[in-house]
Amino acid sequence: MAKVFVSTFPFCRTSKTALKVLESSGHKVEINPLGRKLKPTEVSEFARNFDALIAGTEDLTDLVTESKSLKLISRVGVGLDSVPLDLCREKGISVAYTPDAVSPAVSELAVCLIVDGMRKVSFADREIRSGQWTRPYGERIGGSTIGILGFGRIGKRVASHLLGYLPKEILVCDLIDQKDSIIKFREVSTNIRKMNETLGKNWISTTIQQVDLETLLKTSDAITIHVPLTNETKNLLNFENLSHMKRNAVLINTARGGIVNENDLYKVLKENLISSAGMDVFEEEPYNGPLRDLENVILTEHMGSCSNDCREDMEREAAENVVGFFSGGRWEKVV
């Protein structure tokens, strides 16, 4: 059986299901002993002599370069920016992931941060703790225009959650033509309007359309990011693009650090060029940068996937990918 190293943190914090899946199949498992996100050199040091790696968002370039025994990388999650896919292909290392399990938790946190940013919830909490009481005004999702950058699994879930808030408009920006998906969402929006009209009020359907990035930036009251980190999306939201946003706008990133240029975001927030931001992901984690000094930003700990049920599903699926790979069974391969 295979020797499996688990580099992701946390792992099996509230459920031992994934560990049981591996051990019941005879695999020998060792878990990240440091209790934090590993640095690239640490991943290589711990895992270079193992057959399989269950990974989080750690940079795996050093490991893939140096390992002579690694056969499989099984990602707990969906993003693959930390995995050197070309190098894996050259060395015959297979790569698996868990693309569906993460979506419910991340989409809910994105909506949570939209509400928090627009209604200034965390800001009010900090005010009370410092002895202040200004009762800050905010904006509602209902009647607003919400932009979704990236309309894949998570982006579509965010849209489905938002429909219940009755925004005036949902704008979708995606490289792929999303016409068919948008038609379905329009039908759902119409059904929500009809259902609400049974309450005796005049309701409107949310308008949903696909737009380019410039329109998304200039028109949206809140923008939530759901694209992968690639060469094309690295620093996509820089000072120039961020400056196109409305002054009352809120920016949410639960996707990947590096898509938003953090130094440029600091400038636009410091100068109040946008209202606020909610950041769950950062270029370097744990985050220790200047955004911590600002009142108009909500910072969370890359916890989009950290609901008990979704985390258990992700870890279990990652473990099942390992078992399936080494037994010739079912697993999801990234090509």
C-alpha cells in the first residue's frame, strides 16, 4: 500500500472520516506535524519520500522537483495554482482534486462578506468595542447591482443565493459565454417574483446579464471574485481597475490571493476610492500586511471552505481519490 503525507492544515479537525478511509485501505498516513500552512521547503522536506500527497494551498514546486517517489497529488479543494501541472506531467505525477465539495461553503461566505461590507457590520462591531456608537448607514443587496467575476461552480452558487435578496441586477463577467446558464437564472428570478407576488406586493425580477470587466467594475455596487489564479488573472484588480469602481462599492475576494493587488487595494481603501473590501485570501498566508491597519476592510483567515460539512466532504473525497488511484478505482484526474 502507499505512504501518504498530508500537508494541508487543518485535516480531520472535527471528523476522522478521511483518515479512516485511508487507513482502512491499508495506507500508511503521516500528517503535517507543524499545525500550520507549510512553506515550500517544508513540504519537500516532509513529503519527498512519500507515494502520495494530500495537499492544501501549499506551493508544491520544490516537492515535485525533488521527489523521486511521488505518484499522486490529491488536492483538498479546487484551486490548482499551487501545483506545477506541467512539471507533474513531465514527471508522470497524477493530480486529483475535489471540485464540488468546496462550493457551498465558499459561496455562503462570499454572500456573508457582501452583506457585512455593504451594511458595515464588522465596522460597527469594532466601534462598539472602542466605545463609539455612530450607527453607520449602509446599502442593501436588494435594489443594488451585484457583480460576479467568474461564473463557474462557486459563482453560480453565489448568484442563486443572491436571487433571494432581490438585487436589481446581477452582472456576470466570464471568459466563457454563459448565455444558457443566464437564461436558467432568469427563469428562477421570474419564479421568485411570482411567488412573492402572492404576498400582495408588486415585485420585480432580478435582471441578469453577462458583461465585460470594465462594465462590471463601473456599474456594480458589490463585486465578488470567483476566478482561478493564473498568469492572466494575477494582479487583475490593480490600482487602475480598482479606480474604475464606484465610490460606494464593496469588493470581495474568496478566490485566491494575488488576483487583487494588495498594495493597490490598500491605496484605494485608504483614499476611500471604494467603500470597503472583504478579503479571505492573500498572497502570503498567514496575512501580516498593511490592510490590518484599515477600518474599511474585513479580513478572514482563508476560511471559505471551513464549514464542518464541506471540510469533511473535501477531505473524504481527497482521501477517496488516493484510494481509487492506488486500487485502480474511481478518482478525478486533472489533465
